[in-house]
Amino acid sequence: MHKRTIIKATALAGVVALLTGTTPVAAHATHAGVNGRLVFQRWDDSGFAQVWTANPDLTAQQQVTHGSANSGWAAWAPDASRIAIDTDRADPDLTDDVVVNDVFTMRPDGSDLRKVTDSIGFSGDPAYSPDGSLIAFDADRGVAGGLSIYVIKPDGTGMRRVTAPPAGNFDSEPRFSPDGRKLVFTRYRGGRQLESGRATAEISAVFTVNLDGTDVQRLSGWGWHVGQADWSPDGTRIVFEQACCRLADAGIYTVDVRGGRLTRILDGHGVTGIGNPKALQIEGYYDPVWSPDGTQIIAGREFLDDDGTFTVGFALVSADGTDLHWASSTVDEEHQPDWGTAPLQ
């Protein structure tokens, strides 16, 4: 059994995920421009996470990573020439308790795979800077419970630490602002670092920080179990999930970066009617990201239809919260989208 175990949603597993909050983490930054192809993760038949690309309606899908390793949490380079991923493919033993996870980059077809980080502990959730000169990521540097935000050059040089969270806190999921001057990230408080290297906690908040580590600002309240933050291409708003896959209020919000005003885009009610099959309802949203042109948001959706069919996959919604619809008529379980400018196929 490989050590990075990720729950795959079926009708039963989806209910469990909604009750326990065990969906994988990290939504990704977009880059202003024409709406191009998605990159996302999906599980193969052996239970390993793999990276795929597709058009926004999930046509012209291509699986671009393979093999007995987990690869995902992918992000486009601003010019769409490369994709950054995190993967445990350099781990010499996926069955032991020693976590080895790295950031790699590759061409959009999966070729020319290049290792960026040094296999010391967990490094993941990569995101390119708008000019492509840096990659932000979270890492524990081999110290369990020590997740902080770092930046590094794509060639693996010049790594430096950006955040130093207080004891018992974990910083994760960094994304660059469109001007490249700030990062948005999620701080988990009073939680724990999972065996996979990622963090979980009952309370969390969305923060921004300058690249030199100064001016740390909290944009959301504690206690909402927020995360998966992403900047709008114009840099004025940040979208994030709120309490995804818990018992209530599993929606998507945006926050005004300057004024702090919150707007609910999608109102997922989580799980209601437990214990009464006729009253059971499930609806939650996760991993929101903006389209490159700023007009739409794509997010994962978990939904129980009236006929008892449980569906998990990507949904599209206008940036003002209108026109919600499944991205594709054939809905599959996908996670961690990033929406780039690579030409449609």
C-alpha cells in the first residue's frame, strides 16, 4: 500500500469525505489572458494520483503522468510551456513512514521531467510566479509539523523561506498575486501534519504576505476551515473554499483584497438530513480557481441528486455566482484544477 493514501469518492466515500473533510488540498493560481486548457488530477486504476490536461469542458483529455507514484497538485507556467507538479516518485520506499515528496516541472505532454526540490521531507503545492522566475511551495524540510512557505527558482537554486508560522501552526497552499509581489496562503492552527505531509486542522484562515515575509495579513476569520485560495487575474479578489465537505456551509467565497468584503459565490449546504435517507442532502464545493480572463470560476462539486445518485466532478460558475453547471456532461472525479492559457485542442 503506497503511503500517500487519498480517499476516492464513490457514493459512500463521498459521504465520508463530506463528514470528515478529507478531500485533497490545493487550488492553483491563474494567469491573466485567454482561457486555455486545464490541468488537474485524477486517480488511475491502481489508486495513484495522476496529472491530466483537458479543455475547460473536459474534452481532448490527455493523461500526462504515469507509473506507480502519486503526481498531482499541478500548476501551469504563465507562458503555458511547462507544468509544475508535486510527486512522491523520488521516494525510495512508498510503504515506509519516511515521507519524501518533491516539486518537479515538465512539459505539458509529460516529457522533460525536471526535479526542482531536494527530497528532504515533504515539498508540495507548487505555483509559478507571473513572470515564471520563481515557484512557491510549502515544505517541512524533514521536520514533521513544520510546514512553511518557500520560494525557489525553477532550476532548483535560490530557495528561501517566506513564512515562519507560530508553533502549532502550518502554512500551506501558496499562490502568487498577479503582480508577483505577494502570496496568498492558508494557515492551519491547532491541527496536525498528515502522513502524506499535508496539514489539517479544525480551524484555518487565509493570509497574504510579501515575498520577503513582511506584512502578513489575515483576510478571513478563524474557524471556517477555509483554504484553496486563488487570486483573480486583476488582483482585486481572492476566492477560497469554506468548510468544504463538512456538516454545513460547504461553499465558495470571494474576499476583496483591499476592503475585506466577503461575497458568497456558491452556497453548498454540506450534509443535512443524516439518519433519514429520504431527507439526506449533500452538496459541497472545493478547489476553486479563476479562469485566466476572470469571468468564470471552476471548482469541484460533490452533489447527491434526488434519485440518490452521488456525483463528483468539476463545475463552472460565473464570477458573480450565476450560471452554475457541470463542466462536462460526463462527470468524473477530478481535483486540484489550474486553468492556464495553453491553446485549446
